[in-house]
Amino acid sequence: MQEPNKFQIIFDAKSLELSNKGSITGILYFDFGDFQFPGIGWSDFVVVTSKTRQA
């Protein structure tokens, strides 16, 4: 069980796929313990989602 106000970022490197247009998608979601966002097994653009912004 996770501590209150803590979460994990779940990422499955084995799920990565490269599209014909060069987009990289894979399983990536947030696990808050009692609920997951957007949902378990969610697939999204992992490079866009995980890229950090520089000020």
C-alpha cells in the first residue's frame, strides 16, 4: 500500500511501438494506489508525455 499523497508512474518499455510517422506509443499511466489514471494499461505518446519543459 502506498503512502497518502504518493503515486507511481507505470511505464512498460516492452509495449513501445514506433508508427510509420515516427510517433512512439506505449503503456503509461499513474497509479495512486486505490485508483489509476487514466486507467490500467493506458497507451499514449510516451515521448511527448515524459518530455520535460525547460524554462
